[in-house]
Amino acid sequence: MTSNKIVKLKAYLSQYDCAIITGASSGIGAAFLRVLKELADFPVCDVSRTGNPEADTWISADLANSESFANTLGKLKNFVGKLSENKSPKILIINNAGFGGYGYFPMPDLSHNLRMIDLNVRALVGICGEFMPMLCEGRGAIINIASTAAFQPCPKLSVYAATKAFVYSFTRSLSYEMRGSGASCLCVCPGPTSSNFFKAAGFDSPPLPSGFGHTAKEVAEASLWALCKGKSLKVIGIANTLQSCLVRFIPQGVLLRLSGMILDKIR
């Protein structure tokens, strides 16, 4: 980022009292944590299974597990409550945790896909819902991480793409509903990102050429800048932005075949 952007982003972030990041132990979540620690002066809570030593607070959680998720909500409220000082804190929530799975459904197995839905969708909706009154009262913000996979069906990534399509639709709707409250909601759609995501999902290499990819830090910086500018949607990268626009004009049957052909060849 340019020095001018850094100054403006620091001023914007100075309004917040704390941040909560799910899945900040690696990848995009870790990049968000690192950028916030560089630019902001508020405590950051990492909600993940393995934890990030750079976080001020770590809540160990398996958000795909309903019991663990319920316990996590209580711990998050305690974290925020310690900062309130009889006022409504201004919270930044970054719902980043998620994973994928490559192969013909239900590969690699049905349990994997159901856990994916629980983490990518259920946990995200639960956190948004639990903190919505506080976010609106304190004029906070939500960043929900979707994907460019949200814009078209993706054979061999069927469940993952469907969860991200949900995140896209849900977050865009929230941004409308939150208008007038002073709170904001941003949907971020990265393309292939340098992280452990593709290896964990079963890929030997990222599914698109390098022109469509970016680093985790680039995603974090672009997302925070978009939030600062009051955007409700940020597609990361020029090539991905063009792709997300073009798919609207391609017949669904043709788009499905093209997507299937590309994903068939990448492993």
C-alpha cells in the first residue's frame, strides 16, 4: 500500500476497540492479524484450533463443532465485555475460517462436506447473528470472506462453491439491512491465494493461472482498504473482477461446462 493509504487506513482503524478474526492461525486470517497489528492499536482475538502467537487473545475452537461453537460465543462475549467500559464497543469481525474439498461429491467423504457447511456457513451466520445488535449499536463492521467461486457453479468443488455463494448472497443482503445503523458489512471474494487452502482441499496446484492469484497479505490489505472506503463488495484483483463480471453474460449451461473442463484438468 502507498504511504497515503496507510495513513488513511490507520486513521480509520483508530475508531475501533477490538477485532475478532476466525482462522487467524494461517493464510488470509494470519495476514489480517499481521496487518492489523501493524496499523492498529487495539486487541485482536484469534479464534482457531491452533492459535497465532501474534494475537492478543487466542480462543481455541473447532467452529464446525456445535458444542465448541456455543462455548466460543460465550468466550467471545467475555473478550468484548472486558473492553466495553459501560459503552458499546466498536468491533471489527472478520469471518475468515473455512476449508474446501476437491472431487466428485461426496468425495472425500460426506462427513468432510457436512463439516465444511458447518464451518463455512453455520459458524459465520452464527457469529454475525450473535453480535449483530452490538455491531449496530457500536457502529462496528463485518468482513465475510467468500470467494470468486461464489460467482459460478464449480464441479468437483460443488459444496465449497455453494457455501461461498451463500456467503456472498448473505453478506450482500446484510450490507443492505445494516444501512442506517452506522455499522457496515463487506463481502470479500479472493481468487487463488498463496496459502495452505489448496493443499488442504486436495489440489496439487492452484486452479487458475498466476494472473488470477495473489498473496494473503494483498487480500488483507485490499479488504481493509475497501472497508475504509465504505464498499460492500470487494473482488480481489483486476483479472478476478473482470471474470466475475463476464460470467453474468455467459449462459449457465456453457458456464457449467467451462468450469467443469477447467477443474477436471487442474489436479
